Amino acid sequence: MIGAYILYLVSLVLAILLLLSSHHLTTYKRWFDPAFLLGLALFTWGIGHLFIHHDNFYFQVIAQPFTFFFYVFLLLMFQTFPLLPNLYFERWKKLLDLFVLLLLYGTVELTTWYYPSLEEQLRILLQVHTGIFVLGIGCVVLFSNRHGKLWERANWLILGTLVFLGVQTIYSDKYVTVAGVLTMVSFAMIIAGYKSAHTEKIQVAVMDEYFYYHERMQFLLREENMNRLLVGTSLFCLVLAMKKLPSVYLIGMALVTIILCVRLIISRRLNQVEIKEIFEISRNLEKRFEVHVKEITAKNEELTWFLDIKQRYETLLVETNAQSMKEVNYENVHQFIGEIVQKWYRTMNSLRYLHVALQTAEGEVTYQIAYGQRQPDKDLFKIEIETSFAHTTGVVIAEAISASEQIEEEELQQSFLRLLVIHVRGLLDRCLQNQQSLELRLVEQEMEFAAKIQFSLIPKERLIMDDVQAKVVYLPAAYVGGDYVDFIQMDSRYSCFLVADISGHGIPASLLTTGLRNSFRAVLQTCRMPNEILGRLNYLMYDDLSKTRSFITMIVAVYDAQQKTLWTSRAGHPEPYYFSASKTQILPCSNGMGLGFNKFAVYPQDEWKVEEDFMLLLYTDGLINLGEDDRVMYNDRWLSTLADTYADTERDGQDRIEAIEQKIWTVARKMQQDDDISILIMDFKTTADRNRDEPIGGKFHFQGKR
């Protein structure tokens, strides 16, 4: 008895497991899945049997509905198992099957009510009858499942359920141990099948229409055989019970048999309709197959004709390809056109006349060639395509008369004639491309020469003085640009530093760069302060800038080595970066308008006392426009990046100018650059003989503006 209770508790645990985790076997257009229904069936079976073995009479009465719902849930589980798309039990069959179960249980309960002495016998008959009924439907599902073979683990969920139901159907008190072992085996099979289905996530296969109808027919035939078996079983039970059981039971069983017969008759009629539909589909398929065969035959004949045409014109295409490998220019293009037209005419032996001409847009014929004789009484087909030759526009004209009277042959000749015109136009286009390539190469050589001149204007060596060192970093976006960087040690006391950005790109900006350099060198002969330098440069270059509608942004810095003072003046240029051990910032320099806007513009000047080691970066706006979208290197990102590099050099004693330069190159290589980048790195120190790796105090103070 203890073993039976353990078995019931195991079924309850397994039922709870299935109820809580079943969600992946959801069938087509169903709100529940088979594993969930199986969990309900095991739950009602375990509860029902626990109540049956209870000593309380009311518990034993309640156990009978649980047993009924056990078979109901198993029936629904089999009828909702996922098979093929739209392949499942119709709703009317489900309702009839549920009604049969209800009628079986109602008949037994009503007979037991009137004849209590027959309860044990009737329960056994009910157990066998309902078990065979549900087992038959389960076997139909098992053999209709196309997810895998019968011995594969994916089908163990169905096999385990059938084994479990079979044990309950033939259960006897004489074989309790065998029944318990088989029940545990069925539980193990259910767990293994559920785990496999959960892991593999079986989905309903998508099939073509014909294979689906085949599977549908197999399913209906299996179901019809199952109906016959159920009808035979009901008739057999009815015959056995005629002499031994009362009329109430016989009437109920007769109704069950009648319902099963009705189900069988309706199923057979529906199956006949399905068979007619399948035969109609087969006939349509045969017709479509015949049409398809005819289409294939026609296509084969057409392909044979095209293969013959291919052989006839293969030599022509090979000659055309060979000529396309030759060097073509305006001196030999007419010769090449004559050769290809002659080859075309000889190969296309079905042509009586072929004429090719080059004509300008004004109607002047610059070249023409003809083969054969033109006959006025014959139809002439003509092809024209626009082209360019000798730096003018015009058309290539081809005229031909066919010797063939077949429409297909004439259409093919027109296609090949168009190909001839396209090839002639290709020769002319190649002439133009070669000429343009030559001109482009000359332009590139001139640009390269201009770039060499501009690079020669930019200081390449580092400026080294006692208090300051300077280095130029130049990253052009094209061959030449409008950036200009320069520094000059005017005498033992004053040094001048300049960074300028001329509007525009290319050769015009490069030419202005040369003029700016000459003017800057000339102004330094008479001016010392940066505001004077900017004002004088603006005055000298105003006329040229106005004529070209250009302007220049510029920043000029002058360092006084004797007074340890730096003066700056700015003309619409970005403010420089300032790095020291004490702070990192954008140096707030006064600003004036760019050069070229007002001939008599005045520029403010700032004075800065040098009292600590620091670095100053003068740059063009190409630096802060480096990158694209959210990766643009704005001022705050550059300050953060270069400040870290400066701090590393202070800690490791590296060359600060070289470290900053390498960092700028590293970042620039990874970013999209659309403008020239020019940077002047200035490294100041307060004591000439102090090593760079020594910690230096001091401050860089703003003393005022004038």
C-alpha cells in the first residue's frame, strides 16, 4: 500500500512540473499545449486514487469525477498534439468524443445507483472501455507525428503516456508490482520526452500542398480505422452485457455505439470528399505538367537557335574584345573603326549593306565607311547613339540592309548592329578618357609641385632657444591648402610665432599663403608687437583678399626673452591650448576681426608673464573639426587627451613636444579629416639650464590687456 501512495505522490510531483513549465509545445491556434493537459491528467489521476483509498465515504465519491477528468484531459492532450499545419481533430469530433466519455461514465453511474451490487464489475468494464477509446486516439496521433521516428526521444512523451494509459486500462490487483514498475517507466519516458521536446523546441514543419494532402489522407485513414475499432469494441461489450447486465446499462452502451457509428459514417463521407479533391489536384497537376513539358520543349528549340547564332557571331565578339585591348587615341581611332566595321560586315553574311558614320551635333559628317551596295527598294534599319569625340558632341550612326526575310533574324541583326554602334562609341570614349587621364596627370603633377613649394614654406626643424622650443605639425587634407605656420627669431630678445588659416582650399589658397609669407617677413622688419603685425598685414593684403573674396584668420605671439613676457593678438582665430603642471585651459585671448574684412581694423593685444613651465598650442580650426558625427574632436576632448599626455611626460621625463606631436598624429590617423590641420607646439621653461624632468613651480599670470 505504501508503494501505491508513493506512486500517486510521484504523479502529483510530475504533474506540477508539467503544469509550471509547459509552454513550448503550443499548437496551431490553441491557447493550451499538450504538456499542460498531460499535467492536468496526472494531477487528477493522483488525487483521484488518493481519494479512492481514503476511508471517508465522501472522499471516495469525489474520486469518481477526478477519474472522469483524467480521461478527458488525456483525450484533449492527444487531440491537440502538434502535427502538421491545420492537421488536427475537427471540433465536432472532439465534442462527440467528449460526449462518448460523458455517456460512458453517466451510464455506469446511473446503473450503479440502481444496482449497487454491480459496481465493481461495471467499474472494470468502464476502465477497459474508456482506456481502449482514448488509447485508439493516442495511437492515431503517435503514427501521424512526423517530428521523428518512434524510437527517438522526441516521441517518448506520447509513448510514455500510452504506456501509462495502457497500464491503467488492464490494471488488476493481482499484478500490483508489475503495474507499479510499468507506471514508473512511463513516468520516466514522459520526463525524457518532455525534456527533449523542451530542448529541441520542435516546430511544426512547413510542407507543400501535395505532401500535406497526402499526410492529411493518411491521418484520416488512421482515424477511420480507429473508429472501426472503437465501434467493434462497443458492439463486443454490448453483446457480452446483454444477458448479465440490466437494461439501463444496455441502453447507455447502445447510445455509445450509435454515436460512434455516426462518427464513423460522417468521417467516411468527409474522407471521400477529401479523396475527390486529391484526385482533382492530381489531374490539375498532370495538366500543368504537360504544359510545362511543352514550354520546356519550346525553350529547348529556342536555345538551339540561339546556340547556332552564338557560333555564327563568336568570331566577331572575339575580334571586338581583342581590339579593346589595344591603345586607342585620336590618331588611330578611324583606322580601328574601319577594321571593326569590315570584320562585322564579313562575319554577318546576312547583310547586304552596312554603313557607319560619325556626325557632329551640327550635322557635319567627320568620318564614314560603307560596305556593300545600297538598294532603294529594300528596307533600311538605322541605329543612332550619342557620343563625344574630339572634344565635341555628336552621334554614331549605323545603317544596314538585311538579306534575310525572317523577322527573328532581322531583330537579331538590329541588336548586333546596336552592339556595333556601342563598340564604336566605346572606342571614342576611350580616346576621350585617355586624353582626360593625360590632362589629369598633368594637373596632378602641378599639384604635387605646388605641394612641394608649400611644404618648403613651413619650418621643418625645431626652434630651440634658452627659454622656449617650438615645432610645427602640418597635416594637409589634400595636395595644397590655405594653412600657414611660421616662427622667426627676430633678434636675441624677440621671437615671433604665427599660425594662419586662409579661407578656401587648393591652388588659390596656396597662392595667398605665399603672399602672406612674404608680407609677414617684410612686416617683421619694422614691427615688434603682435597687434602691430596683424594691423600691418591686414593693410597690406586687404586689396588682394577683397578681389578674391577671401579672408584670413590668424594668431600672432611674440616672446620677449629678456622680460620673460609673451604678447598675443588674435584675428578671428581659435584660442590656443595651455598646459602646465598647475592647470589646463583654453587661453582667453582677446579677439579681432579676420584679415580682409576692414582695411583699417585694429587688433587688441594681451600680455602674459611667464612664471612657470608650460606648453602652448596654436592651431587652425581643422584640429577641432577632426572626426565625424559624435566622434568630432572638439576643444574639451582635445584638452582632456593632450592633458593626459602632458602629465605623462611630466612624470616620465619625456620630450614634451615629441610626445604631444605623436599623440596628435595617432588621433588624426583614426579620424576623418576634411580640412587642413596646422599646429604650432610651443614649450616654455622658466630656467634655461633646468632639466625637463625636474618639478618646476611658478605660474603663468594674465597681467592685463593693452
